[in-house]
Amino acid sequence: MKKIVFVCLSILFLLGVIFLIYNFDGSKNSSQLGTYDGFGYDDDANGVWDDLDKYIVDRYPDNAVMQATLKQMAKALQTGVYAGSARDDSAAQAGRAAISKSLYCLLERTDGDIRRFDEESSLLEVEMLKGDPNRNKAYQNFNALLSGGFYGSDQKENPCEPLTPAF
């Protein structure tokens, strides 16, 4: 009888440890490795939250150019989230400029196809915001910081960041 109780307690202990590590849904917690900035993880330290990285790679598994383009846009959108979170006007202007540049890059990489441009930019923004109230609130704050302004562009140079070699 004592042997059965010991085995049952051991199993319960292991299940408890697994629960603490994975929170039942497989999500990471602060005790696991990874960089969490309050809005997302960036385990590979490439400047793009892992959920957006996965979305981009899954969407364009064999197209390094579109992956780079959408990652540039993801970084720019994240800049907006950070600026909104901090409620920082100058950071919001930097975020706006980065987003504008990334949109020009996307327009160039979609060969001026407005429908495709609109689809890609909208889908990435939706992916960034879906299901995360912290990101949503910060992004709303970012847009509020920019409200009432008129922003043009004097984009003269190539708006796309250089492609980095795949490792």
C-alpha cells in the first residue's frame, strides 16, 4: 500500500512540475529561457517577436525577400507599440517614420500592386494585434499620439533594409 501511495505522489509531483513549466497550454513563462519585452518573445534576438517571425516564415517559406520585407515592417510596427506604451511623442514620430519606410518598401516589393500591398500590410498588423490586449492598448496609444498630424514622405533612397544572408 505504501508503495502505491509513493508512486502516486511521485506522479503528482512530476505533473505539478510540468504544469508550472508549461502552464497547461505550452506557453512560456518567466523561468524559461527567452527574451520577453512585455509584448512578446524574441528568442533569436532578431528584433521581431517570435509569433510574428513564425507568421512571416509560414506565409513565405521560400521567399527570403518577402520575409525580409515583412520583418522590416514588423520591427517598425513594434516601434509603434513601444512608443505607445511609453506615451512618448518623439518615439511615436520615429515609429511613424519607420512604418512609413517599411510601407514604401512593401509597395516596392509588391511591384506597386495595391491590392497585394494592402493585403500584406493589413494581415501583418492584424497578426500583431490579435489576442494581445497589451499590444492593442499600446498601439492605440501610438495612434493617438499621431492623431491630428499630417505626414508626408520625401522618400528618395531605397526604403528597404539590406537583405541579411540566411544562416
